[in-house]
Amino acid sequence: MAAPAPPGELDRLGAAKNLPAGSVRLRYYGPQAVIDAKWKYTQDRLSAAIPGVRFRAGASYRFPIDPKTIPETEDSFQKAAIGIPEMSIFNFGGASRSQGHIFFSPIIPMSGKELVRAQGVFTQAFKDLGLPPPAAIGGWSWYKRNLVLLFNMPVTKDPAQNRRMRENYSKLVKLSAANGWGEYRVGPAFMDEIADTFSFNNHALRRFQETLKDAIDPNGILAPGKSGIWPKQYRGNRA
């Protein structure tokens, strides 16, 4: 597998184009004095830890929002963050530009070293599969101890292309598991496949979940197969 570009090289290229190695967008809510204090504290902490860090203050709103101040923006996350009810956020991932998508979403440890390693693993994997270079969304830090990467796998009207997408998705799942990375979320068609990657101690986790399933739902009528957890009458069909 080809090694990813060393961090020093990425820093050099970024500096040449005035691009940061990474960025984060923070939002603060509350009284103005509290927001000001949080913003100053953020700048103080990050300035002490990251040489050359830059800050940019975004828009500020007062609630309830005056309709005249609602921003004209295509950023669906920004609209949701300030409480504007609208549906464009469901286009996240490119659904508006295709017929749908399936996110391949590995979870990795929260470290820069692991993020760079994952970048190298998946960049090479996409190349081997004949796919365009991956544009990972993230890693999202929704959780305290891990990062979530999102790779868009588009669904189209072409059955052959969708078949290849599913095959590639399965290959990426196996590659992710081989590196010790699980999945953040998955569509129903792949739930069994993902559940099967959590195989420690002869699938101890799944056996425990099945024990609970049999105790709580002995007739298997509640979402059979959800998250790869099947009622006992269907388990014999598992490959």
C-alpha cells in the first residue's frame, strides 16, 4: 500500500496555497457575555496549543430571529443551527445531485496519527477499486473518543453502476474491519454484513444481543433483522 504524504509535506503544500491542515467550526449559544467569554477562552487555549492558528468570527444572531435578519445561505447546517425549519438538510451527501447515496462511515480513534493512517488506507483502496479519489467528510467529532469519516457512495438509475457500488462498499467494509475500524451507521441492506465484522470471541456481542432479543421479543415481531439482530426462527438463514 502506498504511504500517505508525510505531515510535513501536507503542511508545506497547505502553506503554499494558504490552506490550513484542518479546520473546525464552533457555535456558541447563550447570553452575549457568555458567548464572548467562550470565544475568548477558545482563542486563548488554541493559540497556546497550535502554532500559527487562525480564527474567524462568523455571524451572530439574536433569538427569536427577526425574519428580516434570516441569512441567505445554501448551508443547510447553518439554517438548522439557528432553528430555521426547511428540508434542504436532507440533501446532505449529494442526494440532490443523484438519486440517493449510501455513506461508508468508518469510526476511527480520535488522534491525528490515526486520521492520517486512515487517509492513506482509503486513498489507496479507492485507487485499487478504480474509484475517484475519496473526498472524506470529517472526521466528525460527535463523540468524545472517536472520529467519524463519511465517504459518499452515490446511487443512480444505472443498475450496473449500483451493483458495482454495493460490491465496492462491501470491500471497503472488510478493509475497515481489518484495520480495526467499525461503522457509524449503515443501511438495512448491509446490516448483517456490518454486524458480522464484530466477531470477537465467536461473535460474543451478537450472541448477547440475540439472548436479549429472545427474552424481550420471543415471537420476533419487533424489527426483525434490525442491526443484524434476528429472531431465532430466522437465524438459520444466516450465511
